[in-house]
Amino acid sequence: MIQISQLKLPVSHTEADLRQKIKKTLRCGEASFSYEIIRQSLDARHKEDKKFVYTVHVKAENEKKILKKVHNNNIMLTNERSYSFPKPGEQPLKTRPVIVGSGPAGLFCAWYLARAGYCPLVLERGEEADKRMETVNQFWKNGVLDPESNVQFGEGGAGTFSDGKLNTLVKDSSGRNREVLKRFTEAGADPEILYQQKPHLGTDVLVNIVQTMRRQIEEMGGTFRFRSKVTDLYTENGILRAVEVNHSEQVPAQVCVLAVGHSARDTFFMLKDRGLAMEPKAFAVGLRIEHPQSMINQDLYGEPENNILGSASYKVTHTCENGRGVYSFCMCPGGYVVNASSEQGLLAVNGMSYQARDGENANSALIVTVTPEDFPEEGALGGIAFQRDLEKKAWELGKGKVPVQLFGDFCAHQPSSQLGEIHPNIKGGYVLTDVRSILPKELGDSIEEGIFAFGKKLSGFDRKDAVLSGIESRTSSPVRLVRDQKGLSNITGIYPCGEGAGYAGGITSAAMDGIKTAEWIASEYMMKL
């Protein structure tokens, strides 16, 4: 197989143009080869001449002969590396594996275990995706929160109500990254996610995909139970024996995958009480900021709209004078800010886009890293206390509605009383107020300095009527559930997994960790029910 990289074509090119480019590059006949796009990225440095840049794999007759004719450092022979799931281990598994949580980590762990014949049982505290969508929409409409089924909890996890980004910085030599994308395409995602530089799904597409994957798992022998929260563990001499569901039922368990989300605070406290090893970890908190999407498009594309490229996205970082870093996170082109609360009397926000990304505003989180030194309490769960303190202030400030402030008023340390040209795109009620009062001084100062710095990179980013809302406190898990090189915690049989356990950051990395955990289990156990 021949790999060609750095193939550049205008963004308006056709499939025939790409094929002709490959033909010309390899100096071969058009009918003598087939190709697959491996990667597509955008080069917008010259806004009047934007180009897609491709890496392709080409299968042709006499590949070595072709390479002798061309002399190009961007052309080479390559071998396709396929993913391989391990062979079953030798230790008998007397009960089916129990997976706690049906977010990306739990879902992918269940899919691979089910395909291998382990018949996993998935316990999810929230609702099925379609019912969950109805519950969340009602919360945004009337403000009545269901603590067990919301933006954080339910089938698909917190990522279901997000932009659905699938890019990851995790280095992957095993092929798990592509496996995740393949599973998504086989469940209904556009095959373009297999090669796009910044693939995304959108919350509307994700809802259907997670339900399709659930049905696939069930067809392979897996079982799902919703409204089924794990409320306790039963161990004997440091070995897992069973899990308790809804304070009323014991489910025998020799193996339990803890794929809980980063917002499962009550579960973290229960696990700590049961002696599960855990430690605090750094995470980040901040605010959401909204700008007109047309302004972002103009900054990055040189035009307010481009039907081929869609809504533009950005990523910005800045190191402040106080030494803290501030950066954009979970940028949602053409998206919405959403009330993402999961506990009564506490308020958190997140960002969400539909697949079309056709909303009027762009939004992203502007966040600042916090460490255990910032937490009000020592110990493994000090970060949760830090989050809750901010979320309580946010809830009280907005009386349950999302607090909103214009950037100009944020700098002046005064509540906002009226909007400018930008109108918030927020799912749930919002109220104009003094968002800055929620933040510790260092964080507020860092965000202000960061926005002014970003304004030098993106024209208009620091406009006075940019809309800030908060609090963005659920960027990643504030705790890490300790595991060894085989994925096991200090309690034999328990496998911490995914973002909530502190081993991932986003849909794809969580799904990859779910696959890795399935591999660990399969390598250890043979299925004998």
C-alpha cells in the first residue's frame, strides 16, 4: 500500500479532482488504483486560497514500480495496522461482568465484552437516551431537576449533551482510536469522521448512535438496566462479591467496571467509604463565552459564512502574569450554552451543538487550571468541595437560572442590566447579574486577562458585549480512582475506567479507555456461566 501525504486541493474540489491529483502524483493510470482518505485537514493560512490537505492510502498494481518512478518524500510504502482484541484468559468468570455507567467508557467496554461472549450487565442510574432527552428538555423549560436523569446522567453520559467532538490527543499505537470511529460509523455516524481532522457528531446524532450501540450489545448477549444506581459494594477480604442497586438489591459480581461519569459525586463518596483507593487531581473551572458565529467565521475563514467548511472553531491559550494558564475548552461552533446541573441547589453550565452547528452564536468554556492546593478541603474529594462551592454561588446568584454577564461589566465588576448585540443562546432560563462574583479573585483576573489576550488573536473576541455565563465546573473529574497496570483497583475485581475515574478527557479517549478495560478483563478471564 502506498501512502501519500500533503495532497492539497481547493476546499471546493470534487472527488474527481482528488482522484486526478493522486493519478498525477503517482504517474499511473486512473483505472489502476483505489484509494482511501486517512486524514483531511484545513489550511486556512491564506484566507483567499483555503485548501484541504489530505493523507491517502492507495492500492495499486506494481506499487514498488510506481515508487521507483516518483521521488517525493511525501510518498512511501505503508502497512495497514488492524486492531486485535486479546484471547480469553484462564481464570474462570462465574458471574457476568457488571459495568456501572453507560457513557462512552461503559458503552464501549460493554460492546467489546459482549462481542467476545462475556454477556455484560450495564447498570445506568439515568434513563434511556430518548426518555432522558424528554426529561432534560422539560428541565430546561420548567427548571425542575431530576437528580438521576439530566445532562450528566443517563444513557450516553455527559457527552450526549455536547458538541460531540471526537478528536483526541491520546497517542494510540493499538488502533483503538480508529475502532471507536468505526463503531460510531456502523451505528449511524457519517463516515467522514474517519478522516476529518476535527470530527464531531452533535447531540442530535449522538442520541441515536448510543441507542443503536445498546441494541447491538443486547443482540450480542449484553443486558442494560436503567434507573439502576449502584449504591454500595460488598467485599470479602478485599475481593468484590456483589454490588448493591438502588439500596435494595444485591447483584453478584466478580468483575465490576466503574465507568461512572465525572459528576457521580455520591458514588465517589460511597467508594471512599468502602476503602477504594483514590486521590485528588487537578482540573479546570471557568465560564462560557458567546460570540456571533459569523464573527468567528470572519476571523478564521476571511468570510462570515462558508457552506463547505461550516461553522469555524477556535482554540486559544494564554499564560497569565499570575502564572496560571487560561484556555478555551469544548468549543461549540453554532452551539448553545446549557444548564448542566445534576444536584439540587447547585448550578453548572456546559456547551452543546447539534450536528448542523447552525446556531447563531459560537461558545466555548474559558477555563483556568486548579490544583489540590486550591481546594477548601484536604483529601481525595477536596475538588468536589471546590466545585460545589462555586456551583452553590452560581445557583444562588441566578435563583436556579444561568447567571449571565457582559464582558464589559465583568471588567468593571458590576452586574449587567441589559444585553448588547449578542443575545445568549442558552438552553434553560438565564438572568443578567454579576457572574464575576462567583469566582475567586485569581480566577476572575485570569479570565479577564485571557480574554484581552485572545482579542489580539481573534478580532472582536474581547468585545464588551460578549456574553459570559457560569459556572463551568465539570470539565473533567476532580478525583482519580487508582488502578494498576492491569486496570485493577486495590479491591480485587474492580476496574476504574473512563473520564469519571480520571483516565480520559472527552468522548473518544473515554471510549478508548473502555476498550482497554475490556481487553484487561478478557485477558484475565474465560467466560464460564
